[in-house]
Amino acid sequence: MTKGKVYITGAGIGPSDLITQRAIKVLEDCDVVIYDRLLNPDLIAPYLDKKEVYYAGKAANNHYLTQDQTNALMVEKALEGKKVLRLKGGDPYVFGRGGEEALYCKDHGIEFEVIPGVTSGIVSLMYAGIPATHRGKSTSVSFITGHREKGDPGDFHSYAKLEGTLVFYMGLNNLPLITGELLEAGMDPKRPCAVIMHGGYPDQKVLTSTVENICQDIQGKGFGSPSLIVIGEVVDLRKDLNFYESRPLFGKRIVITRARSQASSLAQALRDLGAQVMEAPCIQLQAVHKKTLEKRILAQDFTHVIFHSVNALEIFMDSYLAVRDLRDLALVKLCVIGEKTEKALRSYGLKADLVPKDYVGEALVQALKEDPSPDKKLFIPHSNKSRPELMDQYKDLGQVDDLVIYRNIKPEKMEDLSGPIDYILFTSSSTVDNFVDHYGKELLEDAKIVSIGPITSQAIQAHGLDIAGCSEKATIPSMVQWIKEDADHAHAKN
């Protein structure tokens, strides 16, 4: 059997898009992923059901896989002829034990490649508003391990005379020892010092002080691992360069309840504003009646096709292109609700004939009433959750053929939502019903409930829940804008 290959790869720290393009390509192509704790879980989520995935996380005194077990697993999978991605937070050669893993592969005759990542000593400082170097303040940066093996007392005295910025990894537990020995060796007690926890993530926490006072000042502030210790004059720049924590939704925990396949644009928009986003899909989309849909398409006995959602549009178009030519739609009027559905239609090279100003079904019914086309034959591919009263209104417009082509179902597994929630977003009636059915109402007591539109709002109120806000238009950008304005208003009041 041909041997496989091991890719020892840095995933970076913080936002998932800080990973290199080379690393993403290997992630897409590999057969096996062995990943660490200190990387963004959003990188792994899309591959959990598609590849062999192993968690090799390590925390203080708690190793899911020991280093020896991780080494053995890499080689075992490579000997099976597989491409193995050893995915590590930060950079594999900066306190990541990547060198040890590469040597282990070499010793066992396994081909390996090392792919760099952005180390936390750069990322965490930047997102804390602290440059690693800065003209006039620091012309060098030193990365130092603050961790010591059991029985090794260490010696931090020698670092007291170093110029520039000192960055101690894994040193929080040794903070009194580190600062104590630096002071003993003659470091200026007033030298600026900071501790950065979860640098680059939405729950980032930073404390600035001085070398002599940091141990006292950090007491009771809730700092834990992973944290970096930064010493140097560059710490003083944080007050002017702290762009990350100044974003409008920084520190806000926001729950998204829409299907995972639909959530990416909403989640990214919120993360770009600084929010900590928790995806808790309360619906799952399941295509149904595919053969029946294809028969309807082959017959094409309709003058209008009505799309209430991107989901219906995409399922219809996939089937249409499988059995017909796109040009066959030339004489069919395409009617859509919402900007996103209109944009999705354009991605197929098609332009909508009818898009009502208001993004609700009733507005489309009114637009169709004003459409002068004679003898309308409406085909409506839709979900199992479409409102019966709306479907009845279409029947007054002409001949109607409607078909359920996908189902909104409750996912078999629902996410854990521990901890406080600032906002929870509902984008359909189904998400509301399934959320309350699974989680109950207690989780919503202290959260602000945000609705995407009037129909969803009705479902929320039917459960006796209060709505903090409803987006002006039934679109994702409008919903995000409402949250941003609400957070800005709350910040101004405080």
C-alpha cells in the first residue's frame, strides 16, 4: 500500500479566516483531521460528518490525547495511505510541538509538510491594540514560554535585560514567579504589562497594569487559560489602537436559530461587528417529492412560477436543470419574495418578473392581481410550513398547482446553549416553534428577541413572548442593522 502524507499545519488564532489559503486547500483535500483545542471551532464544523476527525485537545493537566498518542495516530493513518492534516492553533513551530511531530514522521518514514499559521503572540496582541513592535518604543519582540515542566523551577531573571517586547506564552499560572524574578533582576517596576485572555475571540479580555502591580490587579478578574503576558512600552498604545473591542457588538452573545446551511451570511455579518455568535439551528431542510417535481417541470403547464424562499428556488432550479434547458423558461414569469431570493435567481442568469416591495406573500398576491397576463397558471413549489391562508389567496388569481418540495423539520440534535444570551434571532415561524419546544422559554427571559418580519413576530407572540425588535425589511442586513442600532443606543445610555 502506498503511504500517505502528514501535513503539520497552523490554523492561526481568532477569526477563522486568518488561516492560510494553503491550509484551507489541504483541509479540503485531506482524509483525516487531527485537531487541537486552541483553534477556531468554525474551521472544523463543516467537516465533522465528511472526514475522519479526531480531537487531540490539551489543557492544563487534561489531555484528551497524549502527545505520544497523537504522534502514533498520525503515523497509523498515514500508513493506511491517507492524507492526514494535523491542525494546530497558531503556528506549529511556535510552542506548538510541531517540530517534534515532524521528527516523529521522519523517524517512521512518513512524508510530511509543514504549513505556517499566525501565532497567538502576534494575533492576540494586535486584537488587544498592542503592536508587537513600534518605532520609538520597541525594535524587537521575544516569544518566551512561561510554562515549566514539573520539577523544573525555571529561571526568568535573564529576560529582565532584554530590550523590546516580551511575550510569555502559557505563563498565567507562573505570573507571580515571572514578574517576581524579573523585578529581582532589575526590571523597572513601572514597566507596562498586560494579560490577554482568548485573544482574537469575541470573549477576549485584557487587563493592563505594570510589572509590579499586575499580580494584584488581576485577582478576582476571571482570567484563565489561554492567556498571554505582554511586557513592554507598546502596551501603552492600547488606549489608542484598541479597534477590536470598539466594534459595536463586541462582547454580545447572539444566538442564530436558522438552518446551518442558511446561517453563514448572518453569522459572518454579526461576527464582523464583534459579536460572539452561537449557531443553534432549530430547523433542518429536507428535499422531498423530487420525482413529482421533475414531472411537473417536464410538463411545464404553467405561466408563472412563485418562489417564497431561496430554498424553494434552489431546489426547483436543480431539478429544472437536470431535465430541461434554462432557455425553456423564456416565456414563464418568475415571481419572488425578497432581495435574497431575487439575488439567488440572478445567479442562474435569470431576472425576476415580479418582486413586491414588501417581502411577504400577501404583497406578491397583490402584485399578481395587477399583472395583466391572461389565464394565469401558477406553479408554487414550497415548504410544508407554508401558510394555508396564503395558498388559498393564490387560488383567486387563476389555476394553481402547488407542490411541497422541501420540509422544515426539527434537527435530531440541538446545540447546548449554556451561558447568558444577549440577543436571539428568529427568521421563521418554524424556528420559534422548535426552539420553544426544545429549550422552553427560560432561556429567553433575559435575552432580547429579534424577529425578521411580521409573520415570524406572530409566532413569537403566540407563545406569549415579548419582541424586542423587528427588522424594518424582512432581510438579513435589515435585521443586523436593527441589532447594531439597539446596541449603539444601549451603549449611549450607559
